Amino acid sequence: MALSDFKPLKAAGTKILVLLDPKESESAGGIIIPDTAQKKAATGVVRGVGAQFDKAGDVYVGAHVLLSGEYAGSLIAEVGGQELVAVEYEEVLAVLG
């Protein structure tokens, strides 16, 4: 299943839906990292926002964001090997672009 298979996503209230960046499977030195040792990404792309963010705001659909940590948010689905999570606005530390 690909993200394009979903209807447009709309988060509830102050929730933000984030598609996490893929996990690193190889270190900078070329060492392959097993799945069990890979850390969950703390960055991702916003795929849906709650009604509070529709009009104006720093968090918008398509923004690349930095989350508070690898345990931020609640897992909604796995899409093409990436995780779609729902996070609270307070868990977004920065908008990267």
C-alpha cells in the first residue's frame, strides 16, 4: 500500500500526521545495521494537520519537521516501509523546510 492509496488525510484537533523518514540501514562507515538495532527516525514530512492548523501556522502539509524523539507519537500505519504517526503539536521541535 502506498500513501497515494489513502484519501487526503485530516487529523483531529491538535494532532499532526507525520510520515517518518526511512530508517538508516547502513552506518556512515558502511556497517549494516540490523532491523532490531535501528532507531526510529525523529524527522518526517507532515501529511495531515488538525483543524487548528488549517488557516495559518508554522506546521503545514508538506513541511519537513523534527520531532522530540524516537518515541514521539502514536503509530497509525506502515506505508511502504515508513511509519505514519500522529503527534501532538508540542512534540514538533522545529520545521526544517
